[in-house]
Amino acid sequence: MNYTETIGFIAAILTTAAFLPQVFKTWSTKDVSGLSLPMLLMFFAGIVAWLFYGFLKDSPSMIFANSITVVSAFLLMFFKIKYSKK
């Protein structure tokens, strides 16, 4: 692994880890009032695009980070729909 991918993995770990507390907090409190569904949808689409880009560039750090973030963003969208007051 070259230094570029090492920097990519450091960035991937930090940015992905920063997103996980929001997923856990939303899951544990069931409070989705601060989440915007249109933002989550756009974010999810962007992360999926980054994931495909990572595969096209054969970048393990991009694939790693965006795979985890796709799941996290999907969970937040699921929670937003499930826990929103009708």
C-alpha cells in the first residue's frame, strides 16, 4: 500500500467514524426531527456514486469508507421514515 492510500484510509476512518455517532443517537433516541429526508436522499445518492468511483479507481480506502457510509446513510433514511410522526 502506498502513502496515498494510507492517507486515504486515515481520512476514510475519520470521516466514517464521525458519522456513526449520529446513527447510534438516532437509533437509541428515535428522534428524527433534526434529520432532513431530502438531504439524506441526496447524501445517499452521492455516497453510492463515490462508492462506484472507488471501484472504478480501484481505491481500497474509498471502497472501505463509502461501503460503511452507504449502510449508515441507509439506516438514517430508514429511521427517518420509520420514526417520523405522521
